[in-house]
Amino acid sequence: MSSVPPDVPPVQIGAETKPVLDRPAKRQPRSGPKWEQEAKERLRTAIKRFSKPLAELVQRDANEGDTRLLVTDFLCDGLGYDKYSDLTTEYAVRGEFADYGVRIDHELVAFIETKRATTKLSVRHLRQVEMYAVNEGVEWIVLTNGARWQVYHITGGLPVVIDLALDLNLLSDETAAQKTNALFYLARESLKRRQIDELWKTKAATSPKSLASSLLTEPVLTALKREIKRRTGQTVEKTDVSRLLKETVFRPECL
């Protein structure tokens, strides 16, 4: 008696008829190393779990202290920092204090400034912690009100160069996966491996100032002069093209 189930269709192979048996589904390849998958899963779970208490903080206009409690829990449960070995609250810098100093393997890597849940983050808050970073030789500043997370890279010198590398709102309409992929660069595992450096370099290369600077270079101005001549028949000097771009096209902050 045949052991082949009656509903399995036969396939003709030469002169013989053999059944086609179901093959096991192929395992989908991982989209990253195991540590990255685990970190993202932890972060994704935390984003979902903290969304409700975070929304409640905003709704009741919670003070800065209450917001900081949530931020501390999120740094530990979501981003993977150890409360005792990685985070120092009220980090002293020349007689003043940053809300958090962040260490990875005993090395100070970032300062975090926390504001109350309903506070709109601004340049004033950035300036408040900028000098802490410059004085301590720290490259990264994080501003947050619990919902909004802004990450800046600081390059010391004269003048100090500040680049926005990441800007994310946990209460936005983006999916949990989108939020996870963006904020992952701030996770301990990722920050330790300096993955955020490439994100920062890309952002800096395409910033308004960088794009404006590129458009004012000699080859681009020459090409624009040639294109204006081709399109209009008028000859405009490169110095005039440069001046008009600055006066009529670029926003002031681009310059």
C-alpha cells in the first residue's frame, strides 16, 4: 500500500511518477548581527511601552523632575545603559552641572540635557550644554523632553562647529520600526561602535551650510554662468551670480 497522501500531486520524472512533498520554508536571513537585532528589539519594546506614560506626562504638563525620571528609565530599559556605571546625574563641569554625563567603558562620550515634557527644545538649551561638552572634550550632546530627542555633534575649535545628527519625536505618527531604526544610533551598543559617526558625516555633508558652500564654489558658479547664458542669452559675471545667490536664494542661516 502506498504511503503517499492522496492529495499530493505527482510529478512525471522520466518514466516514473513520484510525489512532490512539501519542502520546509527557507529561513529568512537576519538583517544585522545578533547584538543589533537584540538591541533593536529591546528598543522597539520600550518605545511601545513608554508611549502611554510619555503622552500622560505631556497631557498633565509634568515638571522637569518627573520627565527626568521617565528619561532615566528609557535610557536604561530602551537604550541599554546601566544606571550606575554608565550614567552620572548632575555631572559637574567647572562649577555647573549637566543633567547627565554618559560613559561607555569608563569613557565620557555624551552629555544629556533634559527639559520638561511640554518644553519646546531650542538653540538656547543647546548653548546651555555646549560649553560643557567643549570643556570636557565630549563630541555628543543630547537634548530631550522625553518625547523629542535631538542629538548634536560638537567639533571643538574656533569657531565651535555644531551639527544636528538626529532629530526624532517618539510621539510622532511614524511607526515603531521607523522610530527604532532612527533612535538605535543612540543605543549603548551602537554608540560604543560609533555607528552614529557615519550618520553625522552624511548629515553634515548635506546641511544647508554645506550645500550653500558647494554652490558657491568656482566650478558651480562657472556652470551656472554658462547655463544662464544658454537659457537666456544674457552674460552674467560669476561674482554677480554669487552675490545674487546670497541675497535672493539662500536663507541667512545657510551663510
